[in-house]
Amino acid sequence: MTWDSILTIVRNIVDIAVVWVIFYYVLKNFKNNVKMSLLIKGVLIIVIIKIFSMWWKLTTVGLLLEYVLQWGPLALIIIFQPEIRGALEQLGRSQLLGRHKVLTVDEREKLVYEIIQAVDYCRKSRIGALITIERDVSLSDYIEKAKPLYADLSSELLISIFFPNNPLHDGAVIIQGDRISCAGAVFPTSNNIKLNKRLGTRHRAALGIVEETDAISIVVSEETGRVSIAVKGEMFYNLSIDEARMMLIDELRPKSVETETTIDEEDIYEEDN
């Protein structure tokens, strides 16, 4: 085997690897964007119907779908321009390694403990709160427009931020790694028709940010004191403190961690409480 043939093989391997990495990150970001996921599903349905019409020789349906496929891409770009722009911006904000992934087990334990302590206090005192944890998709655009803090995370600081009459209590706190990056952040509100109409701006903002990114948002209702968590485009309502804690542990844990570590971390939290 000559050097030229070896270089050709290596070049082909690198070429395929680069394509798969790009493909992986595109699908990953589309999955985290609910609107883009629905758009892709719609395109796939049209393609499937087109194949079905060709198979069964449905002339009229096939002709109509041919026009749709011919002019569809241009129409999609015009109609879904905001969503496409948002997806491209999201790709640009993506981080190869989210800050939560480089935390040690002890740091993750402290992170969840401090958040849950603050949430429990706000729940009992009927103090509204919105805490968002950054993961792989950067929230720097929202941090830049908010009040920068860059402070060590503590339950006391979180409680003081959301305490009534504090100028920053209406916005969201954004956590990067184990530090509070900013307070008073403003998120886009969700237009999800399935969202309960009784829920206020905090819940809609919490769902809105997780529809566009892979962040985790914890909400405490000012009226009822109920705790909810928004993640992966869904809202989980009226959680107990234990349920909220276990959900945070599960979502913040690196997926490569083995089951034994998972069990150990849960046992540690049970002992602490």
C-alpha cells in the first residue's frame, strides 16, 4: 500500500466524519427548536405522500405535489424566515462542551442544592421566581441584555434577587455552570396553544426559552407557590420539591455517566435531606 492510497483513505475518513458531525449538530439544534422540528416533519410528510402518489400512479396528486416541491423551498424560506434565522443563530451559539458538563459531582450537587433551597423558600413564601440553567446552547444574547452579576451561586443570593420590590425580581436569573451570570433577563414568550391560559408571563417565558434552546427553566408561581420546570419544549407543572430536585439531577447529569454513579448521586441527595 502506497502513501498516496493511505492519504486517500484518511482523507475519505475525515471527509465522512466532518459530514456526520455537521449532520449531528444540525439535527440536535433542530430537535431543540420545536418550530423547526414541526417544519421538518411537514416536509417529510409531503415527500412521503409524493412517493406514495408515484407508487400508485396518482396523477393529480403527484402533479400538485410536484409544484409544491418545486416552489416549496422558496415559500418555506419566506414564510419561516424568522425560524430559519433563529435556528442558524442557535447553531452559532452552540458550544461543543456546555459548562454544566465540566462540573464535578460535588459541584453539581451544590448547584442543585442551592437552587432547590431557594425554590423551596420562594414556594413557601409565595415569591415568584424564574431560574434558567444554560446547557449546550449559549444564552449569551440574553445575558448581554440583562443585568450582569457573575456571582457565586447561593440560595441566599437567589432569594434576595426575587424578593418583592427588588428591581430585578421580574426577570429571569441565568446560571452558567455553577455561577449566576445575570438577573433580570427577558425571554421570548411561548405561543403554545396547549399552555394553560391561567399561567402568567413567567411560565410563558420559561417555555419560550426552552422551545428555542436546550436550557432548563424552573418557575415558582407568585399566586399559588407551585413549582414547575420547563425543559425540552415541555412544561411540567405542580412538582413537589423532591420531584423538582430529581428532575434537575437527571437533566444536569452528563449522559455518559454510568448507572452506578446515578444511583450514588441520588443516595447522596436522599441522605442530605
